[in-house]
Amino acid sequence: MMVALLTQCSGAKKVFKIHDYTPFGVCYAKVTPDQVKNYQMVIVEPDFYTKEEFAALKLTGTKIIAYSTLGEVDGNRWYYPMLEKEGFLGINENWNSAFINLEKNQVRELILNKVLPEIMQKGADGLFLDTIDAVSPETERGYLKPYMVQLIREIRARYPDKIIIQNAGLFLLDQTKEVIDAFLTEDLASNYDFDKKEYNLRPAGELNERLSVLNEYAQESERPYFIIDFADTDANRKQLRSQLDTLGRPYFISNIELSELPVIPDSVSNTLRKSEK
């Protein structure tokens, strides 16, 4: 198993060049081929599409990456009742989603053998692994970290040729870097307030501190990262773009629900030159 993982790792390093995947977008509302065709990569909600609809999106030449949640699950998922039988570990009040008990073999096997195959049989080019922060050491579920690492490694072993992007979870990058192609960070220059439901911009000093941490992780892991920031007005989007354009990193700006994908990406996403990482 370890030899296989290392082989896959070396392959991923040679193949994945982040500038080939920009501009990128993320949309969890159903999108059309016309919406995705001007992006190099779009992360979508797979439950909204048939296999034929996935094929139509991919005919545009855009890489279509399927969303998958590993640490939490909401009640609308078709597999929620199966995970509920195994027991949950509390609720994320921001999203009203239940924390998954990854310590149970049955839970990890359900994700690997039922949930992900249902997604991947539709023809996705890869997986976007979300809710990894559910096992952050700063939470009472920190003891689940080894099980999350095991699950991500098993996903790579199951799908050696697919793109795998890890959302957040910086605390386990040292153990997952060899089996992912890139990671993603949210709210870098923005700061959404869930209690007040307000879109805010971070002060320059706070942004620089967060950016420094991200760049350290990128350097240590030798993995590039994508950025998602949030805004609800043209003025805020313009201000975010003015900050993000200076970073030489791929970004996408949307609302907090990630339900918007403009046909023309210029106002919400950037295209990297080959010299940028």
C-alpha cells in the first residue's frame, strides 16, 4: 500500500500544474455548460447531476471536480440515514450539519464503498474534500485526526488518477500532502460573520498574517493552494480583487452559499501565468 501511495504521489507532483486550472470556480447550485466553459476547473455539487449532465459539462473542456464531505453531513444527503444509524458527534450550528464519527470502520467504509463510488460513476475529474476541519485539534473531535488521514489516503488509493483537492485541514497537511494535488483556503481576505450574517473584509495586518501561515504550509508541503473569498456587493468584490490580484495565487469570489458562477469569470476569478505557483 505504501509503495503504491508513494508512486501515486510522485505522479501527482509531475502532472498537477496549478496555472492549468485557472480561472477556477465553485458553485453548489446547478450550472450549465455555458456557465462553466470559460473556466478551466469548476467544483460542483454532484448530487444535482446525472451522468449525462456531467458529460455535457466536461465536453466544454473544463475540469469538473465533485464536492464530497468527510467530516460533516447535512440531512439532505441521500446517505444521511445510514450515517445517522452509526451515531453522530454533535451539530455544526453554522450549517446545521452533523459531525460524522470517523472512528467507526463502518462509517469510513460507507464513504469509501457507497458514497464516493456513487459520485465518481458520474464521471468527475476529481474530488474536493470538504469539512476536514471537523477533526481540528482545537475541537473536541481532534482525536479523529488519524481516521481522517487514513480516509484521505484510502481515497487516493481508490482513485489514483483523479485530482484531489483538500479544503482547509492545514493541521494534517504533513500527513496528507503526498496523496493530494492541492489544498484550498476560505475567507483569506474576507471574514464572514455567521452570527450577524455579514460580509466583512479583513484588516491588512490580519490578511498578511494569514497569508504568511498559508505560504509556510505551501512551502513545507510542496502543494499549491486555491483561495475562496466571500462578498455580496460589487464594491466588496472589487476591493477583494485588488488585494488578491497582488498574491499570484488562484482565487474565486462568491456569496457564502457558493451559489453563483458568472459566465465571464474576470470579475470573480483570476488566470495565473505559467511562472506563477
